[in-house]
Amino acid sequence: MAKKPLLAAMKKYRLDHVYPLHTPGHKGGRGADPDLRSLMGTKALEADVSLMEELDDIHHPEGCILDAERMAAALYGSDRCFLGVNGTTGLIHGMLLGSLLPGDKILVPRNSHRSVLGGLILAGLRPVYLMPDWDPEWRLLLQVTPEQVATALDADPDIRAVFLTTPNYFGLAADTEAIARVAHQHGALLLVDEAHGPHLGFSDRLPESAMECGADAAAQSTHKITGAMTQCSLLQVSYRRIRPESMEKAMSLVTTTSPNYLLMGSLDAARAQLAERGHEMAEESLHAAQILRNELKKIPQLPVLSDQLIGKGGVKAVDGGKVTILTGPLGLTGPEAADALRAEGIAVELVDEDHVLFLVTYADDREAFVRVAERIRQVLERNRRPERVLVPSEPYRTLPRQRMAPREAFFAPHHPVPFEEAEGRVCGESISFYPPGIPLIMPGEEIDGALLHFCRRMQERGLKVSGPRDVSLQQIEVIEE
Ligand SMILES: Cc1ncc(COP(=O)(O)O)c(C=O)c1O
């Protein structure tokens, strides 16, 4: 059985073994609210241990945390792995802060999650944006190509890093190896948002992992697809081109001084699980996804994504564990299909204007999942409206004019104006629809009429805005001019 040094230290130091004159204040659950106690159970609250010497220090790991991080680094083939208890968001902030200097330029494809914006602001970076291709049939953003990256780096030799999100939410993976080569040939780092890829590299049927492809760092949401608790992620770093002192300093800066040991313990456990049976787990998730895909394919005219987009617009491989359907041919918008499923007790991972994404993992590979798949098919068949013709929206794929760097815009005075009157103004905030949480506009960029129109259209289709202060979009913050 794979070792779990952090979990073992926690088990040894349980609050029922000592009288705790230290944090947390609930003292092993003794003082916890009864509802919290009944939800979590006394065991979990007893295991909510704190900063004792035998439990190590995440800021200067020398004991069980160091062992857990070393084992995770070895598993993913990195020089250093950091445990992250503030999601991949926190790790992306640390990754950018630790590998670049204020004022550095970074190439950022415009399919990046909003967490990159925090990193740009904190590190004071100057983004140069690239727009990936769009597939009109599947109505999905694809990946940037190595050629696009090379052209951008040739055009601006000051770019110090390439940021890449691969695989994306829908499981579409870029040609990371070729992009790493291009970046390194130009003296730039490759920093990867691998939020959707903590399981990569454990099966030949999955895309290769970022570190295997030569990335300099990769932030992985261990909680999204593998066995860690929500919020738990790992940052993998290669110290070939990144200075260890800078990264250690940056990660300490963005990390709480009171990390939750239940969360860190779950990262240790998830790593051990992958070390022991990562291949099996990857195969199980692909198997379960295929069960659902086969069931959905029985619905006439329903497009079910598998590997159709490989070779298109920078997509090199696909994670078959993600099952995406295009809902338009059913006569349903994405939110309508998701609502129908929710009413029957099925909650899905992602909904956009005309897609529903079912996240399937190793935990679904069991007999009961066949019945879940059947139920999903039945609900969609029952709710389909073949007579209804939905006209899909034009995607908003403009690269807005950048008038200020994100950090400058973040701190600049701004005020709200009516949304409909904002055309031509410099935006003081970011707007995304969540999920997937990809900003359409970032602070410091000029608002155009097409953006306003697109946002209204998405709202009409029942999609939720994320980012701006006023999520109803009656008003929008603009920079004072
Ligand atoms: C591509 C991508 N990157 C980063 C994140 C942020 O991850 P976390 O929620 O772990 O902070 C997400 C979250 O959905 C994401 O989809």
C-alpha cells in the first residue's frame, strides 16, 4: 500500500489524544455547533488538527508535509510539488508570481479561466492575448496551435512566458509538447493551467500530462477529477528554468498560515490512490464515460462529443472522461436541458448556451451508473422539442482593445455606468459566464457593442454572469477618464 505520511501524522496526532490548548477553537468538535457536528461527524472534527510541530509547517516543510510533497512530485515527474488549499486559482496566482517579474509580458490564450486575471494583477504582468480557433459545428473554442504561439513569440521577443490551459473544460487538449518546444526555443517559460488534468499521464488513452510534455509548471485541480476534497490542488514545478527561491517565496506568500489538515490530508490520500491504482482509475473513468456516451448516442440527432475535434484548431487529443452534448438539435438550450435533468435528480458539471457537460470519473464505474445513464437518456428524450428551431448566437470572439494593463486597471478609480451606455469605455472589471468562467473582457479593455449584445443574449438564455459587481448587468464598472 502506498505511504500517506501526512495522513499518518494526522492520525497519530488526534485531538482526542491530547488536551488541545491551541487552535482550532472548536477543540476537536467539543464546542462545534450541533448541526455542524451532525453534518461532519465527530471524527472529521477531531481530525481538524492544527499547527503542531509533529504536523510540520507548510511554509518550511521538513517533516510529513515535505514527504507528502516529495511523493507527489515524484508521481508527476516534477522537481517540486506544492500542496494547494486554495484551489487551482491560488496556485495559478503563485505560479505567475513565482516565475515572472513585474512588467514581464506573458502570452495568454483567450480561453483562459478567470484565475489567470488574479495572477496578472498580483504579479503586475502585461498580457499579450491570442484567440484560439472556434469550431462552428460543435460551437466550442478549440486550442491555440504551436504555429500561433511561434508567430506571437516571433513578433514580440519580450514575451517571457506562454500560459496554456490544457485540457480545457471540455477535455480538448493542446499540442503541449510542441508548444513547450516553441516556448523554450524563444527563451519563454511554459506555464500550464492543468485544472482539468490531474489524471493525465495515467493511461495512454488520455492526453499526455503537462510535465511529461516539458512544461515548466502546471497547476492541477486534484479535487476536480481525482480523489482530493474540494479546494485541493497541486502545483508541479520544474526548476530547470524557474528559480526555486522565487517560487518558494511566492507560494508562501499566497498560502494561508492555517492550512486545513483535512484538506491537505485528502491531497496526500489522493496522491497515494493515484500511485497505487492511477492506471486503473483512468481506465475506469474512460469506461464509465463510454457507458454514458453509448447511451446518449441512442438519442436520434443528438451530437455527442468524442474525438471528432482531434486535429482541428490546435486540438491534439481529447480526455474521453468528459461527455459533452450539443443540446440545440434537441430543441433545447443548455440551461433547459440541465434544468430538466435537475428536476429528475441529476446535476451536471457545466452548462452553456447549447452544451451540457457530464463529468464522469473513476468513482462512477459501477453497476448503478448504467441506470443513471439510462435515466439521463430518458429525461432528454422526454423533454426534447423536435419542432423547435433554436438559432444559436454568434460567439463573442473579439480581442478587445487593451487600454491599460490589468493591474493598473484594477487599482484605477472607477464608477458604475448603465450597461447599455458603456460602449467605448474602459472596463473596470471582468465579465465571464460561469462555468466555464472564461473572461470575455478584462479590466483595462475597451467595451464594444458586440460584447453588450452578447451578454444580454446569454442572460436571455438563462446563463449566469460572474465577475462584475452587478451580476444582473444593469450597470458596469468603467475606469474614470
Ligand atoms: C480551466 C480552469 N482553471 C482554473 C480553475 C480554478 O480552479 P479552482 O476552482 O480549483 O480554483 C478552473 C475552475 O473551474 C478552471 O476551469
